[in-house]
Amino acid sequence: MTSLKLSLRLCQRVVVSLRRSYCSVSPRNVLKLQERGVIQSVFPTTLTHEVEKQLGQPLTVYCGFDPTADSLHIGNLLAIIAMLHCQRAGHSPICVVGGATAKIGDPSGKTKDREPMKQEMIDRNIASITESLERIFANHQKYFWRDQDKELPGVRILNNNDWYSQQTVVDFLSTLGRKFRVGSMMHRESVRTRLESEEGLSLTEFTYQVFQACDWLHLYEKYNCTVQVGGSDQLGNIISGYEFLTKIHKKLFFGLMVPLLTTSSGEKLGKSVNNSMWLNPDKTTPFKLYQYFINLPDSDVETYLKLFTFMTKREIQDCVANMRERPEQRRSQKKIAETIVKLVHGEAGLEQAVRWTEVLFQNKAESLALLSDLEVKLLFKNAPFISLPLVPGLKLGSLCCKIKMFKKEDEAINKIRFGQVRVNFQIETNPELVLRDTDHILPSDITLFTLGKKNHFVVKWDCITAIEIERD
């Protein structure tokens, strides 16, 4: 009997131990992100086994963002998503906004030195980028993190000017500068490319890799950060940091490289003039971001599902299968667009994007009625925006001439009778139609007139003036 009790107690202990083991979620190996394409390569490549062992425990991971513009772009988003995957796996993320390195300039991918930036501009850019990073990490936790029993490690957003501003040039060079070998620095591709060009390379930009390496040193000594995430074009800078840190600290450091996004023509997707996709809504509206991804060609869908969503492998396979069976429904493209807009702009941004889509492409008057003045101006930015008093008895034919849709009233009458004019997307064929507040004017005091399919005219009614006219 005693033996049976002991056996039962032992079983209970085993069950409790198994429960604890099951409930405690250990960080998974983020190298599996290579299967999704989020991680393109790892440096050093010869230490894959050691890296896998390291990733079995919580680490601190960092990624840098230079504030050379007031907004991040879609290329940066992939690096942020890699950081989010690390956070989901139990690793602590650090985002470094380069208040100091923005003054230096990264030569990678450039044919000449960057123009020096004023401090006021750098400060504005830092504030804007910091807000974007905070928003994206918060949106991820709010809308995409399903395991509420497991708390995500908090994200730190730091400005590297905070630690460089406390050092003098002489102190910096006489201590840390001695650890760098000019010969190996000269072999970096970004350096060699510039040295061989007519423009050459300034001493300032030559030292960029030194500052990025020293960032990593500071983050390791203060936060035990052993991993750096960066675009594949940052490999040279990451190697410099790796060599620098391993000389000072005998530990395993490594870099995770994310791929550079390119268009179908091979052009780098980011902040260039022709394909700029910014993450700030005042530079690229949620609608434009939504439309870009909902119009992805089918050939890119599987890749983007893996890169930009948090769907499982099985869910992605189901999406791709559905696309092949019913490509006209564009469900997979919609999933990608919804995920990106929701991650970047939250539910409100996604609702706005969907609402604008319904207005512009589905001609839904009820969605048009929900738009604010600013939304109407942004959505129909190429249309004339005309302010008019709402005069009682105003007829459609004369109004079309007043807003310069037609030069002569005879032409207006003919076009209206042939169904060429729409009022809030509804075809009106009566040129004598009297515009009424309750029937033709939206709650925002706006009426949208359309000639044909794409020639829009927005009228903002001055209702106060109309009341005064009625009283007179």
C-alpha cells in the first residue's frame, strides 16, 4: 500500500513537471525564418550549429534605422517584421535610431556623399520614426499576438546620439579607434565601390562602419545584445561589428540579414521617387498602401504571404491553393494588404483604406457619406474642390456649368439626359433636378459630381450662406 502511494505521488510530480514544461514557452530558433525568406542569410555562416544553440535561450536583438527621412518605408518594414518574429520567439528587441550616424552617412548603395543634414531636421525625423516604430510594435501586440498567456518582451527604442554625445573625438579614436584595422575596412564592398568611382569616398563616410560597430559594442555592454538584424546591403557593416566585438569580448555574436525588396523590374523597393511606399500616412495613405499590395501579381503572392504576414505554413498553403482555384477573388492579395495596413496603421487605417476602396472602385454612396472633408480631398486630390452657397432651387444643369463641368448649358442638358452625369455615384438624367439637402448632400456638406467615369468635381456647400439667403 505504501509502495502504491509512493508511486502515485511520483506520478503526480511527473504530471506537474510536464505541465510546467508545457506551459513555459522557450524561444524557438528564428533561423527557421529562412524557410519563409524573412532571413536571407546568417553571419558567420560557419557557426550555424552554435547559433542554433544560442537561439535556444532568450537573447537581445537589435536593428538600426538612420533618420535620413521623416518616415520609414516598406523596405524597412521587412526588417521590423524580422524583429517582431524575434520578439514572438522570446527575444528582446532594440531599435536604434541613428541620431549620430545620420550626421556621418552610410556609403552603402550610394554613388556619392550624402548631403549634410541640419540638426533640426534630424531631430524631427527621429521623433517621427520613433513614433512609427512604437505604433507598429503596439499594433502587432494588439492585433496579431494571439498567445495572451505569454507576455512579449518589451521593445526599446534608443538614439545612438545619447552615447556618442558624451565622448570627445580624441577619446573615441584613442580607445575604440585602435581596435579597427584599415586594411580590412578597405575591403568592404561599399567602400571599394566608392573608392573606384570618380566621386571617391570621404573620411566621414569611411568611418560609418566604425560607428555602427561601436553601437553594437554599447548595446552588448549595456543590454547584452549579441545579435544584429540588417538588410543584406548591411553585411559589410555587420562584419565590421562582428570582428570588432569578438576582439574585445570572447563571445558568440552574429548577424541576421533580411533580403532587399525589389520590384518586378529589379529596382530596390523603398523610398525612390517612382516607387516610394512610406509608412507615415501623410506621405503614403493607408489606401495607397492597401492598393499597392492588393494589386500584387499572382506570381508574388506566396513570397509576400511568407514575408509580410504571421500566418502558419499551412495557412499560407491554403491561401495559395485558393488563389490558384479562384484568382479573380484576390483573397490572398487582400490578406497581405490587410495585414500590412493593420500592422502599420491599425484598425482605423485599415477601415479607412477599405472605405476609400469602396468609394473609388465600387462607387458606394454610403461609404462616400462616411468620408471627412480631408479624406475627400485626399482621395479625389486631382479633382476640383469648389465651395458654393447652397442656394434654394439650384438646378443640376446650371450647377454643372457653374462648377465648369461644361461651358454651355445646352451641352450640360444633353450630357445629363444621356446619363453622362452622376451625383454621388447615382446617374441623374433630369437637368431640371433641384438639389435638395436631404437627397443630394452628404452629412459632410459635400456632393460629388462625376462626368463619365473618372472626371470628378467636389462641391463643398456653404450651408450657413444658404440659410442667410433663405432668410433674405
